[in-house]
Amino acid sequence: MSTAIRHDWSLAEVNALFALPFNDLLFQAQTVHRQHFTPNEVQVSTLLSIKTGACAEDCKYCPQSGHYNTGLERERLLEVEKVLRQAQAAKEKGATRFCMGAAWSNPKQRDMPYLIEMVRGVKAMGLETCMTLGMIDTEQAQSLASAGLDYYNHNLDTSPEFYGEIITTRTYQDRLDTLQHVRDAGMKVCCGGILGMGESANDRSALLMQLANLPEHPESVPINMLVKVQGTPLENVDDMDAFDFVRAIAVARIMMPASHVRLSAGRSRMNEQMQALCFFAGANSIFYGDKLLTTDNPEADADRQLFAKLGIRPEQRQDVSDEAHALALADAIKEQQQAPLYHAAN
Ligand code: SF4
């Protein structure tokens, strides 16, 4: 089975993967997964909304769009101090990456100094940093990257063909341009989409084909299952079949073998068995505890229990500096020296 990193997928090939018998598809995905990742590790991120609601865009699935009345309370940009306190709490809960999301079309220049302070502060805690702020230009991407931003999230959402049914205020090309600015600035890309918005099976294939045929695969690929929010135009769309969702995870894993495939929004609607199937299909990243932007997310305790049942460990960061390792080791030794067992052993 070839697991080369490819960027030349055809729609027919992607459709053929989706058409495989379920067990064959999952077996293939799990085999690819094991060639690229430690099989029982899942990367854990925490997401904080740093600016909620009143967004100028009209994404039909989104309760934060100012175009729909969903009863969501709008908030201003959070103070840097508050963000840093939340990041510290996330770190204590075991998160290795802290994602900060703002409901904006694009950040204004006046916001940039605050955003840069947030990135610097979170980075200084030894956490990986990720932001999602809407469209960014070359200059903004450069300043965020210089401040130490590791990842920028910007989703393609759906296929180019279905896109106009979901968003009219910005184009598919606008999204691709932002992704290019992020890459040009040297940051890692987090980019995926949302399933269950009424798209066809072909649209799902076309979305995954867009992602996998980017010049570089996104390092993180969030696959969301639509959370239907009252007041949004998609509140009554038909539910997506759970097996189709698991299939999409498996196809994403096969097409982007070295990317982290993230089970994202919609996870709280999945039972443990479905989440386990998604992990088997190659999902290896989740948001942990607290809230996933404005949609509820299973609490950290439930996640820990599920990990224990499945024998899954949270993935540790690979790229922690020697200095950070030395400090952590010194701390651990100090702790041990104070522990009664240390004295008993001497
Ligand atoms: S998805 Fe993002 S850009 Fe679209 S309305 Fe919601 S917050 Fe705005």
C-alpha cells in the first residue's frame, strides 16, 4: 500500500476511496496511520474565544455571524491578561497547544499589538500557539509569525462548488490567499472543513481533494460535523449519517498521511463508540475540555475517561527545547527531593 505524500488526487480516486467497503477503508486508514504516527497518541488542544459574535461574514452555519440572530452575547476582544490566565489553566489540564479564535472578517491594525502580546505570552509558557482571526494579509501574517505564532487556522469549509451556498461575503480564492500568506510567513497551517451542511458526497470528496492538493498539506486538518444552531440558516438541515462521517475521517487520513486529523466541532454529539471509530480511522487530535468556541464540547473528565477506556495517551510535544527539558527535569528532581520516598531511599 503506497502512503506517499501526494498532491495530485483526482475526484474519481477520492470517490473510489469513499466507495470502499467500510472495513477495508478503515483497515487501510489505520495502516497508513501507523506508518506515520504513534498509534495510541492523540494531540490535545484547547480553544479560547478571544472575541465572540457580531462577525461581518455570513457563514450560514455560524452562530457568531452578525447576520443571524442566535441570541449569542457579543463580546469585545478579551484582555491579554485574561487570555494568559486561561492559557495557564489549559496547560495545567494537559493541553500542549492553545488556540485563540476571534469572530472577525479580518483583524484590524489596531488589534494587532494585543494579538502579538497574546502570542508572546502564551508562547513563553511553553505552549504551542494557534490563532484563527479570519483573513490576514502578508504583513499581518509576518508580524504574527515573528511574535511566535506556530499555527494559523483558516478553513476551506466545503467544496468550491458548494461554497456559494454557505458563504457569500468572501470567496474561496480569498481563503486560499490567506492560506498562502500564512505559508509564506513560515507558519504551520490548520485547515479543514465542515460536513453535514447539506453538501453532496461529491462535495465531501472535492473538499478533501482541495486540502490534499494544496502545495503543502495542512499540518492540522480539522474535520467538523455541523452543530445545528437555532437561528442560523442551517438549523434544520438533515443529519449526516455517522458512518459517512467516519469514512471522511478515514479518507482524510489516507490522503494526508502525515497531518494531524482533528475531530473538532460536533464531537459532543458523538457517542464514545463513534469517537472510538474516528480514532481508529485516523483522527489523532481533539479539543480538550472547556468550550469549543461557542458550541459545547465534552468536558475534560469525559475525555480523560474515554482515553483511559481506549488506552490512548495525550501526545507530548516533540519540539520542546533542551532548555525547557532541563527546566522540567530540574523541577521534577526538586519535587522528588521533597517527597518522603526520596529520603527513604537515601
Ligand atoms: S465562521 Fe468565522 S468568519 Fe464565518 S461568520 Fe463565523 S466567525 Fe465569522
